[in-house]
Amino acid sequence: MSATGSDIPIRIPLSNVSITPGSKRHVLEALERGDVSGTGPQVRAFEATLQDTLGVSHVVAVNSGSSALEVVLMALGVGHGDEVIVPCLTFAAPASAALRVGATPVVVDVDEPTWTIDLELTKTAITSRTRAIIAVDLLGHPCDYTPLAELGLPIVEDAAQAHGARYKGRLTGGFGVAAAFSFHANKAIACGEGGCIATDDANLHDRVTTIVNHGMTSRRPYHHITAGTNRRMPNLVAAFGLGQVECWAHLLQRRQRVAERYHRLLSSTAAEGRPRAHWADCTTWLHAIRTPAAHRVVRACRDVGVDARAIWPPIVDSPAFAAFRTSTYPVSRAVSRETLWLPTWGDMTDEVIAEVCRPVLSVLSGP
Ligand SMILES: *Cc1c(COP(=O)(O)O)cnc(C)c1O
């Protein structure tokens, strides 16, 4: 069975990575020098370039966005008996990270105006055991960080879907005690598998660096000050990622162009884009549209080999998180039921975009 769940072969995939000339050059150089481990020079260059791009004091490259979330929770000392507040509408990595460190995910709904974590529900979910809130910048839209910060708890920003988005003019990655990014192949800035932790907190940076390096510090060899793990990003991957981060603005603009083109071609229909708060500058990850006919649109796309997909169901609908259901999550449920992604990548041609729009229009322009 194909990834779309039908027997029709995929002609147009959900995403594709743009391979920059810089990525090729850096990977070749790493290969020629034999720099392949997680301590190579391209890892340091990748971190330094991200630091400049994001305007934060510290960046630690890791092997995935999920690792970034887990390691931040470990560094905050979150564990058994603790609670971590997470949104219900998202890829499930935040809830998994909470469970992986032994904590309980407390799942709250998102709000209609932003599709990000609902502030009032978050307030009522706080208990004496709450140790962190993971705020997900969903589908390129930042969370409302000013009131979240006022709750007085550590905020972990999950910016995996929001490279280059801005909250009140400031780039994502700079909010909360730390931010997690993913560079998974389908993300806006990608290196195959990878992630990073961004923080302005020097102590947290120290703890994160130690945890991802087997609990060792660089000061004394084979001296483990904590039971760490290995979550380092390999140098070859960082070399690829470096060529992406160097083209940060260009790669994001190319995706934005695709979103604008979709918007124009589908403007005759009643389908809506994701909502946007006035304080948010969004970026495009995958272009999402909302329509009550979402399921029919996905089917029409699949029937012609276009890998459009329904977005995630509420996370509590998965067996792994069903035990943490505390509500019906009406907003997450409604948005999930009516929203789909259209194939999105930076190098998409106008012809391919038009081809994707054909089955979409056949459903949405119909009688
Ligand atoms: C993709 C994603 C992650 C996980 O990143 P990986 O690099 O795939 O582990 C975490 N959180 C969100 C919101 C994501 O979209």
C-alpha cells in the first residue's frame, strides 16, 4: 500500500527537500576530511550559524526534534510525578517527550483564533506538580508568548514547524527557557533527520550539552557527572544542514511563494487558510487549507496520485495518549476534521502547483 493509503501510485509527494549547492560542498568537504562523528567542525559551524540566524546565545545540535524536546525536559529536571502541559492538536512529539522522561502529559485544547495552545485552559490545567509547558508554534504560527510567560512556569517552545516565524516582530526560537527545532526532511529547513536546542540560559546550555554527550563534561575525560545519553548530530548531517541554514531566508521565501500561489489558485473556493493573529508573522511549512469537504478533497487528490493528507487527529485519539484525555477537545477535533495539507516544497513549479489544484478545485468548485 502506498503512503496515501490507496493503490494509486504517488506522482506528487507531500514534500521534497531542496538541496543547496552549499550542502553539497560542505558534505563533500566533510567526507574528504573524514569528519563524520558528532564532534566535527561542521557541527560547530551549523550551531554557530543557527545562533546568528536566530539571535540566541546558545544552540546545541541534536539528532532530532524529538530528542531536543526530551533533552530540554531532562535538563529542567522533569521526571516521575511531574506534569507537563501540552497541546492536543500537534504532531505528538511533545506528549511523547513528557512520557519518555517519566512525566505525565496534561493535554489541553487549542484555540480557534490561532490553533495554538489555549491560554485559559492552560491556566486551569496548572497544578502543584506542573513543571513545564510545551508551546507548539503550530503550522508556522507562533504561540502568544507574553501571557504564557506570565504564568511563571518554564515554557519550552516547540518551533519544529515555524522556522523564521515571528511573534510581535521577534523570531521564534527566542521564547521560553529553550526552544526545540526539527530539521526532519519535510521541515522548512531540513537535513534529513536532526534538530537543535536554542537557549539564552547559560546554565541550561551547560546541562543540555552534558546530557547529549553521555553525561560527560569537556573538562575531564570519561568523567560522567550525570547519566547522559548520546543525542549528537553527526557531522555529515550537520554539513548538509549548514548548507540549508546558510540559505535560511531564501528557502523560506521559496515556500512562501508556493503558499501564495495556492492561495491565488484556490481563491474562488470557500476553503480557508490557517487563521492568523494580528501579532503573528507566519511562515509556510506545509500549506494547510480548511474546508468541511476536507476528506473528499483528500480522496480526490489520492485518486490522481497527489499526496494531500488530512492533518493529525487529536493526540488523545492515539492509544499511547488515550489515558490522558480530560476533555472532548472540541477545537482540536473540528480543526483536525476539516483541515488538510497540500504538497509543499520550495522548488515546486507552477505546473505542479496547478496539477495539485485540479482535484482540489474539482471538489470545491462542484455543485
Ligand atoms: C516534526 C515535529 C517534531 C519532531 O521532530 P523530529 O525531528 O521528527 O523528531 C516535534 N514537534 C513538532 C511540532 C513537529 O512538527
